[in-house]
Amino acid sequence: MGHMQTLSRRAFVFGSAAVAGGIAFGAYSHAEAAAPSADGNPLAAGLAPNSVTFNPWVEISPDKITLIAQHADIGQGVGSVQPIMIAEEMDLDPGQFEIRFAGPSPAYFNTGFADEFAPFVAADQSPAAEEARAKTLEWLRQAGLQMTGGSSTIPDTYQKLRVAGAVARETLKAAAAKRSGVAVADLRTQSGHVILPNGTKIAYVDLAADASKIPPVLDAQPRDPSKWRMLGKPMMRLDVRSKVMGELKFGIDMKMDGMLYASVKLNPNKGQPLKSYDASKARAMPGVKQILEIKNGVAVIATNSWYAMKAVDAIACEWAPSVYPAEQADHWKVLESSFKPEFLGKEWKKIGDIEGGLKTGTRVEAEYRAPYVAHQPLEPLNGIGLVTDKGMEIWVGHQSPRFVQYVAATAIGLKPEQVTFHNQWTGGSFGHRLEYENVRVLAEIANQMKGMPIKLVFSREEDFLQDIPRQIAIARHRGSIDKGKIVAADLQLASTTPLKGLLERSGTPSKDPDGQLAAGLWNVYYDIPNFRATSFEAQGLSPSTTWRSVGASTSGFFTESFIDELIHAAGHDPMRGRIAMCTVPHYRKVLETVAEMSDWKGPLGNGRGRGVAFVESFGTPVAEVVEVTKTDRGIRIDKVWVAVDVGKVVDPVNFENQVQGGVVWGLGHAINCELTYAKGAVQQTNYNHHEAMRIYQCPVIEVRGLENDPKVRGVGEPPVPPAAPALANAIFAATGLRIREMPFNKFIDFV
């Protein structure tokens, strides 16, 4: 990407001379009609008349206050919790401000990735680890990496949005002091006003112009959490009513005057071109305005989406073949042959004498498998594009605004700064909206329809066909038991690379090992004297990408299933064995909490079983207990208990919802879901072929949040990885059957 540096772990971990001492969020003040900001505040360039901005997150005009949600809202509650963090400090009440999503700008670089990208496990808070994270943070600042993902929404913004609100509050108070002659120390704020000692109220919207003429109060400090009015307490999300009433407009709901509609048929052999096509039938169909050839397919322009979808289905296409195996069995064969030195990604961790340890005591070996799976958010890919002689405007829900600019511009020969991006509310993502299938195609179509706004909507089937799925993976684990102890564990994984592929398609290729393949593989916090974790990167398979919890979604299943097998072989209780081996005190507390919640006392008997799993992903430790019963109709999942340590629970209601949703997501996909290839195309093209958990299958899920971690952590993805191994371990406890491959319904029925 022209205006961003090539992403290289080595480059940003070791190449930066500067070490950031804290969160460099910037704080800026601009009067109305300011020129493009020299200090990086993106709000300055587009200010409405008589409006002011104090920093990249607050804009005040005479009639309203607008707070900027930095991250994309993909259902995780950004549109609520982020403005609330600012409003808490500004003493604004819900209803006193509007929300707008951030546009592309390096000012919105994601500080939350510093912990994930640095080459240290989350629990390592040694000086060396913290120095590496600080260097990573500085690289993120320089690169301006603006992205929603990795459960970083809260870790990224917890401090800087509260500081942004505090800066705005104290600057408004300073302006009120200058106007009234009252000392700042004698002023207070309440409900969008500065309050003078005599009770006089001055509205922020009336003070903003004065505030823009004085230096911002940059040393303003956020309030202690003990003084929070809204954060940390149960509160209604700001978008609940509009979603329940059907009033909120998602990207797919957008309309523009005079726009036409597009639907596409793209080569199902992902990434390959169109060879030829016959559109004679489609041209005569109702509503069809135009048929266009694009890079890897065809598009129909029509008077509505239904006409466009029906017509594009009538086009006969001849496709170039896939560059990956056409049949699913051959995908597995490639993985099976990838455990070789030439495919070595990295030996992520090595402790002790692994070969010597494996020769001690009783050997345990097991192979595990996880298939490709789709993202399948409810809202299919869509967007509106308008290309003119000046450039392109694009309205789409996406997690990487600056990369959208790059991809759209590259597709039609523009510069990224010629693309104006408008982020939209999205109906789910789970990693889907970190990819660009719709962005590139929309740019190509709009470029051929210059001057006309074009609304593109993928059919559900096309959304499935073009989805770049979760990585496929095989793990081959070895371990040994001696005198009732686990003395060795050698964890090896072969997989497609989710993060490297995404970075390459984003224009920031990396030659370094894919760090996500280490997630759930090397961050094992058990006292095992001889331990090794190694990844192998399979070549020539279907592209894969980030999927909710990414690498840990498969590796967590492999590792915690194998640990369970080792503990069983050692003759110990699965819960007590984990607690005894856990080396990190506040992680051990997570296990102890879930044991207490579930009243864990050992085997249940009578066809009932409980399984436990513990996985740290994106820095958040999560322990889950799943309880099942063997019935005449199959396995019934009775209840799930979850303990999570996020350092600080900012929004208790949303926290519980995120955890419960993650558990349902993890269980459903473990039970039912896989994508398979035939003739180069995926065979599952709708929900009835890729069915997650049904409501009648959903167990009661009890959640408890802990606040022992010294850092604030995210919770959108970490509840997913423990779900599958906890269920598999519960099935073993109830039936004696070890399931080592997802989806589980290949091997056992579920009620």
C-alpha cells in the first residue's frame, strides 16, 4: 500500500528506534473551515460551518454534538460503547449526541494490536516483552494501521477515548472560565453543560466556538472508574431500539436517488478469471439495463436487485480452472504431506529436551483435523459505488477503511486518496468484512457506469461461493506420561495461513511466519518440562482468512483436546489436573472460578459428562465447562459455564452477550459446519448446507467476568476456542468416545 509501510513483524518489532511511552492518540483543536489538518485530526478538513473539533473523536456544532466511533460496528456494540466512553467523560447523556463512524485516517491507528503482534505470549509481562510491545505500538502509529479485529475494540480505545472526552470537557470548562471570569476549579459539568457556582448553565454547543480559540487542555485526566455514571454498569445499547424497530439502516438498506442495482456471477474457482460467457438470455429479461464483463466474472445492471440476480443466473459462463485442488480429498492430502522442513513456518516455543522427554514413560499420540468453514453473516456482501471524473465514493461496511481505499483505487487505476470511504452499519462479519471481494468488484462496475450510483448486492449463494474461509488444519501431537505427570508435549500443526493471505490481499505482504498459527498452540500455560510448538504452512490450497478467533479457533481445539488426553492418561481429573499445572496465578483463578460455578466434583455417571477447556486468545483467558447427556437420540448439550478475565468489564450486559454468542458460535460450528470443495467450488452455498446451532439445541450459558488481569482485554472472540474442546471432552466423559475432528456430527448424533 503506497501510503503505508510493508507489514513485517521484524520491521516493526526490531526496526523502530523510538519506543512509545504510552498511547499516542493526539489531541487537536480546530476552528471552523479549517484547512486539512497538519497535525492529523481528520475531522478538521470536513467541518461543517460554525463547527469545531478538539480531537479526532469529538465534533461540536451549534445544534449538535457528534462523537466518532473509531471501529466498525459488526455487531459487537462499537456504536454504543465507544461513544459512551467519550460521553462518560464529557458528562453527556444518551440522546445528547449523535454517532458517526470514523473515516480513513492514520489518526485512528489501532493500539490494541501491539500486544497481539509482539512476539511474546500475553501472560509474559517481563521488561523485554513490554519493550517489544512498545516498539510494536510505535510501528502501528507510524503505519497508521486502521483496522477492527482481534477483539481489540476495547483494548484499543479504553484509554484514548476517555482521554479524548476528558480533553473536550476540560477545554470547554476553560472556555467557560474565560467567558464568566470564574475559576476552572469552581466549575463543574453535567448533561452537556458547564455549571457555574450560581447554577447558571452554559451549553457545550454555545461554548464550542470560544473553546476553539484557546489551547486545548491536553493534560486532562479521565475519571477514576469508581466515579463512572454509565460505564461498568448495566446499560441499554444505544442501537437496541432502532434495531428492534427495524429503523437502523445497514449498508444493504442504503438507497440513493437515481441509483441502479448490480448483481454478479464470479468464478467459483476463487481468484481465477472468466474465459467466456453467453448473456443472450439475460439481455431479454425484465429490468435489465446492462451486462458488464469484469475481471473474474460478469455483472448485470438492472432496475432492482431481484431482477439483477435473476438475470445474472441466466448467464452461462466458462471459467478458468482453480489453482488449488479441485476436490476436497486432495486438500487433506496436501495438508498430510506438509509436515516437512520445507514447509516449516516456525518453531514457536521449545522448552527442555523434547525428544528425551518423549522417550520417558508412556507415549500418547493423536491426530486432529479442522475443516474450512464459512463466515456467513446474515447481511450478505454489498455496497454502493459512484465513480466520477474526480474519483470514487464508496459506501460499504468494512473493518479496514484505509485498505478499502487502496483496493478500490488499485482496481480502477486511481490513487487511494481519490477514494472517499463511508463506513456503514454491518449485519455481522466474523472476519468476512476484512476481505475485499465486494470492494474490488464494486469499483470495477462503478467505473464502467461513471456518474451513476450503483448498488451491488451479492446473492446468498454468491456470498458463500466467494467467501474466503477459515483455515483448514491438521495437528499431530505427541506427549508422554511418567509417574502420573505430563513430562513432554510436542505440538505440531499444518495449516493454510489466515493472516498472511489477508495481508497480501490488503497490499501489505509479509514474509514472516503466520503468527495466527501460533495462537492456541504455543500460548499453553501448563507446567510441562519438555514442550515444543511448531507450525507448518501448507502451500497451494484454497486461500483462507481471519475467522472469529482466527488461529485459536482450530489450535485451541487441538491443544486442549490433547491436554485432556494426557491428563486422562496420567489418571487425573481434567479440572484438577489443569488447575494443578497452570503456571499463571490469575489464569489459575479463571479455572478455579469455572470449577466453582459448575460445582465440579468429578465424573457424573449415568450417561452424563462434563468437559473443561482453557484457552487464552488475544490476551483474554477463558475457561469453559460443557455438560452433556447421552440420550437415545444423541448427545444433548445441557449447560455451559464460562469464566473470563478481561481486566475491566466496561459494559456488563454486552460482555455477557458477547461471551454467550461466542459459545454458541463455537459449539454450533464444532457440531455442524464445514466447507468442502468439488470441481474447484465450495459445495455449501446456503445456511441449510452450513447449519450452525439451532435455538432448541442452545444450552443455558452462565457467565462470570473477572477483573484480575493487569490489562484491559477484549471479549468478542476469545469465548469461541474453548467451546469445541470442552464439548469434545464432555462427550468423552459421557460416552468414552474421543472425537478428534470437526464437525462432530460426522461421528455422533446431536439432539
